[in-house]
Amino acid sequence: MDQAQLVADLALAAGDLETRLSFSALGERVLVVRDLATDGPIGSWPGGPIVIGVDRAGALPAAESDDDVLLTTAPKAPRPWVSLSDIDAALAQIQTTLARAPVASSFAASVARTGEGLSFEAALTIESLAYSALLGGREFRRWRIDTPRSPEIAEDSPPVRVDRAGGVLRITLSRPRKRNALSAAMRDGLCEALGLVALDPSIEYAELSGEGENFCAGGDFQEFGSAGDLASAHVLRLTASAALAAHRVRERLHVRGLGVLVGGGLEIAAAAADFRVRPGARMWLPEVIMGLIPGAGGTVTAPRRIGRQRALYMMLTAARIDVATALDWGLVDGVIQ
């Protein structure tokens, strides 16, 4: 479709239901790619298309607030741009994600946009409501059917270890045989430990780390999709939110990451004011390709560190972010040698 026809169709979508649906996750045009050298701005509306702005010349033209992701060939471009040597490869990956999970992709863009101007708590509520809705959707059900549950591994120690020496509290995620995958028991233990920091001002320094070779491999696949009552799951998700608990003590919380920081592990870590990783760490947000969105705070914590457009790029591509990029973007605050 040429640009003139696209603009005409988008204008028609303002009043024509059939055209609006064609640009939604239920239609065939949920993605609109805008060439920033030639195309004018494209407005957005709730449930409307995901708009990717593309700067192939590396000229870094003025960005529009309605662009959900901004891709450029300019090296080390400032926020909100994502610098890439191969824009077409990124667009192909986004197209693959949209083909597999158009509703989850649309939710990710909408939740990121909506949460941008809200308080941390309000944005977290929007995320949780959307997450519960997607848990009941066909995209996640298909992923759950196609993905075997991870094997159960007997554990004879608490999933979170807490040690205190004077004003220092050390919190360790302790499921090394499962790469510290985030289980319900680990989430609850982490909330309790962070709650202790909130209640005790004599704790001047709280350090959060992972035992073994990884910080956290994300949600435990053994438990994914096990909630029967999705409304109650939303209430529990907010009541026992490790990201919110971390946000409330963020100035005293120091995260020390290594290995992989995936999904919920990265989402919680990004809530701290001081988040550092070891060389070789890798970070990514895989939830959208599973038919979900980040549900442990990631649609709130990641955008507030790196901006909505870069965070959505991570969600739509599941790109593995290396330490150099994470430093450049501000996803992490430093490297531990």
C-alpha cells in the first residue's frame, strides 16, 4: 500500500468501524512503519496500530510522540532512538512477533503509552489488569500448550536468603539449580525482605543479588499459567508486587546482577535506584512472544529507565541487551569488575 492510501485509510478510521478494526490487533494492519524521511506523523488511538518510525539515513529527525518505536542507523543515537545496523532485520523480528501474538503486542504498546504519565502505582495497576486479561487469551494458551513445563526440582532451603550485619541487609535469590527462576514462593520471600527494609530505617543499605551464575531467569515455567481465577490473580499480583516493594525502598536498594536477567528478574532489578551488573550479563523481556506482557512491573520500571520506545522495542523483539547497550541506554548504572 502506498503512503497516500495509508493516510487516507487512517483518516477514514476516525469514523469508520470496519477501517478502525483493520488497524487493530483483530485486523491485518496492526503495524504501521513510517519512513521518517518522507512520511508525516500518524495519529494514534486506543487499540490502534503500533507505529514504528524508521530513520534509514541516520539523520535523527524530530520524533513524534505517537511513534511507539524509533529505529535509526545512526550509531549511539540518544533516547528515544534504537540504533541498529540492520533495521530490516529488526522489522522482520517485530513482524514475526506480531504474527504470533498480535493482541499481546498491541497490549504492550497500549500499556506502555498509558502508563507513561501515571504514578508508579497506577501504571502497575494498568499492567496487572492487562496481564490478567492476556492470561485468559488464546495467544498465551497456545504458548502454554506448545511449551513444556520445566521439571520440578526438589528444594530444601528457602528461595530467598536474608542476612544482616549492622545497617546492611543482603538479600539473595537462592534457587541456583533453576537459574533463580522467579516462583511464587520466591516472590513472596522477596516482598517480605524488601518490606523489612521499608519498615526499618536503620537498614541503610540493602543489596539484592542472585546465588550461582545468574541473577534470575524470569518466571518459573512450572508455574506459568497456573492461576485459575484471573481476577483474584490480579489482586494478588498487586498485593505481592516485588517491583512495587523495590520501588518503595529504591534509594536504599542496590542490585548486583550477573549472568542472565530475564523477564521478571530484570523488571524487579530495574526498580532500584542503583542497578549494576557484571561483565557478560544479558538482559531481555520475552513475555510478548509468549502471548503476554511483562507482568512483574516491566512496563513501568523499564520505560522509566530507558524510555517507552526502547522498552517496547525490547518487548516486541525479545532482543538480548548486552552490558554496553544497557549502559548506553541507562538500563543499568554501572559494571561490577
